[in-house]
Amino acid sequence: MEPFEHVSRAHWGDLEGMNIAGLVRLSFELDTGEPEIDTSPYGMTGRDIKGKVEQEKDCRSYVDRRKGSYVYTYVEPSTSAWKRKQVPMPDGTYGYRVRRPIFEGALKDLKRGVTPDGQRLDGLVVYDIDRLTRDNRHLEDAIEVVQLFGRPIIDITGTLDLLTDNGRTVARMIVAAKGSDSAATARRVRRKHRALEQAGIPTGGRRPFGWKDDKRTLDPFESRVIREAAERLANRVPIGVITTDWNDKGILTPLGNKWCDQTVKTVFRNPRLAGFRSRVIRQFNPETCKQSWRIEMVRRPDGTPVLGLFDAVLTPDEWNDVISVIGDNVISGRGRNTRTYLMTGTLRCGREGCGGKMRALKAHVSRVKDPTRFYYTCESKSKGGCGGGVTIVGREVDEWISAAVIRKYEIEAERRNAQVAPEPWPNEGELVEVRADLAELAAARKERRISAGRYFAMLPELEAQEIRLLRDQERWAAKTAKFDGAGVASIRADWSGFSLMQKRAYIEEALAAVIVLPANGRRGFHADRLELAWRG
């Protein structure tokens, strides 16, 4: 049978001798509006049919009644046919497309004429057009399969006709209308979530760490763990130490995973800890063409924070103390490491023109009496180093740098404890002016003195200024805030009992890098070969 004969026969409902597969899409796109009047001859549309068994049974029955062979089922679990996600483009930038790997795989199989289990494939059946697609790009891909490869794609309700020119025109209009319907549903859902945010009501998703499954009541154990860690963070204990402690004690995330520095920071950056309603903000960076996300406090139009209808773990002051230390921004490249030597990753080669990272290398047993002796040496040229031209003994370096870091923490604690009052932030007046402008703008809009268009045109710039100033204020507080030093007062006594991960966390929090200068013919350890680059 000629391939394009399949299309002609399918148009008249004759599937005899054809192998047909079914596409079953289980959608989570629920309409929150009023139910529509049922005009389908089957009593339901693909939007109503949610179960795999129901869709597959009806598709199989449809094919069997027309003397075809139902040979395979493509199942898309909880897949949106409309919602777009960020995807990399061929030119290296990012775009937004509907992601449906099963659907796209089914079209590829149709072009090849073979199912995943090796059977001949002549066509595809779906419950109705809504189960096939709500995206114009995917519709055109399906039309291409029908027109250029002669593989019929049909439905059992009669709403989909890709087999004729008029039918394809109607299908394009229906998909455009369905996409508009999905957009309207998304707007209603967003509006509902904004209303819930302003009311302080927690919404769906997994439970936050520190609360029970109802997202309102505190979990006694986890909330106590958070309070203890918050006190330590406020006293300058590095975040890596908290991460290691939680993992060593077997404390897991709500998903049952181990902690990393970033997930711990996410917990403490959430305003929910202080009883404020929070939300996730996704931002697109036009320079990198990537999307990032952060958690921010929900505020009313007048700028006041919204209190959540759930128990708080910390007081607002306690939470602000933590934020002043860890900041509200993600710091890249500071994740959990699995290195087995104290200074790997921190030491840098000081040879002119190199600057590569140094690695640890065990001394050969035939050359030294101590089998634990090791050296730090520059990486090979293939890995960005100078090929081992700079080397320094390892144990003495670890001890000398550890002593310098311990003393650094002690001096910092003494300086801050001697400070009578925190230094005033020099940009406080500018922040007051920006907030006054925001309040005045909100009042002008409320009193209808300016249009909505002008209001929303002016709002982003003022909000961006406020965010910039708040971040600057947090950085200033982190540099000048007074604290009691309890977290580092005993660091010298406790250092020998710290794990390698804890020591590395303290060192990486204090030092950006340590530059190792060439020995220039000298043997042994010489402290003047080390240049410490402290973090600001």
C-alpha cells in the first residue's frame, strides 16, 4: 500500500490493514472557570478525559471498529501542551518552547514508520485535538508528518482533521483558540495566587523545611535546628560548617536529600522564617539569556510586608541578623566540595603568567621516611597550569595558613566586640527618598491622578533602585554589624576537632586565594612564599 493512500483511506474512516498507535496525554491544565456546554458527540472532550485507561480504551475501540490494528500507546504523564519552558537554541541563546518529548518522539516514529518496539507504524490516533496539541509549532510539525510523509493523524471525536486543506485551516484556528484559553486560565491562576499572597495564605508545593505538611505548624525538631543554626550564622560561623553539621547528623531536606551550601542558604534567605509571606521571582538576564530565580518578601502596595498565616521560626530581627551575614544573593562557585586536602582549590601558582590552581601530590615512599608527606604543586599545562614548576611542602602550608585564618577570626571578633555602635550606613537618606517616591506613586495611582500605564512604566525603575539600595545596606551591615563573637571565640581550641570539611569552610570564607611564589632554589618551607588574599 502506498503511504499517501493511508491518508486518503483514513479520511473515509477505512483503517483496514493499517497499524495505528495511540497518543494519550494526561494533562494538569484544569479550567477554573465555568463548565462549557457539551457539544461533543461522545459526551466529553479530551479536556475531560484525564485517565490513561479511558483514553487508551476509546482509541483502541475506535481503531478496531474500523478494522485497523492498534499496536502501541504513547503516554505523556502530566504534560502541558501549552506551557513553555526555557530551552537552548542552536546559536547558543535561549528561547521558550513547549517541551513534549513523548509527542516529539511519536512524530519521529511516524516519519520512520516504526514503533519503539519495532512494529510497523502507519498512523496515530488521539482522543481529540486538545489531546494532540495546543501549540501552533507542534501543530505544524504534525501537519508536516501528514502532508510530507503520508502518515494520517486522526481523532475519535471529529474535531481534528489534518487530512484535508480545509481541515488543516480549521485545526490552526482551533489550536489558536485553545492556546488563548490556556493563556486565560494561566492569568486566572496568577490572579488567584496574587490574592493568596496578599492574604498571607500558604499555597501548594512541598512543605518548607521547618514546618509540618500543613505548611502552617512548626515541626519541633526542624525549627529548633533552624534556630540553633541561625544563631551560629549570626555569629559568623561559615555556611559550610552548618551544611556539614546537618549532613553529619543525618538531617535531610523535605525531599529526603542531603544538604549543600546553596540549599541551606535558600532556607535562611526565605522571609517565611520571620513570619512574612514570600514568593518565588523568576528573572531573565538579557546578557546571558538565562533565567534565574530568587525568593522575595511579599509587600502591599504601600510597601509594608505581608504577614503569613503560619507560625514563624525566627523573629524579624533574628532573621535580619542572618541576612546581614549571608546576604540575599546567590554566590556562585561556592558549593560543597569533596577534596581530601585542606588547601586544594585555594592555592594558586605564583609564577608569572600562570595563576593556575595547585593540586596535592603524595611524596614517593622511596624518597621520604614519612609516608603521609605530601606537596602542593601546580597543575599540568593541559589543565591550565605551568606543569609543576612551583611546588611547596603540604603539611607546613596547612598549619601556617590555619594559624593565620584562626588569628584573622579572632581579630575580627575583637574588633567587632570593641565597637560601641554600628557605623551608620551612608546611603540611608537615599533609601528614604526612594521609598517616599514609591509611596507617593502608589498614592497617585490610588487617587487616579496618573494612569495605569504611567504607573507601571515608572514603578520598575523605583523598585530596582530600592532593591539595589537594600542590597548595599545588607553588605554594609555585614561589614560593620556588631556581634558577640560566640561562634568564633573558641575556634582555636576547637580547630583540631573540626572535620576537614569544616576547616575548609572556615578557610574559604576568609580567603579568596593563597598565592604560592616560586622557591627560587630554596629548600623547605618559607612563609614569605605565601601571599594571602583575604576576602573583603
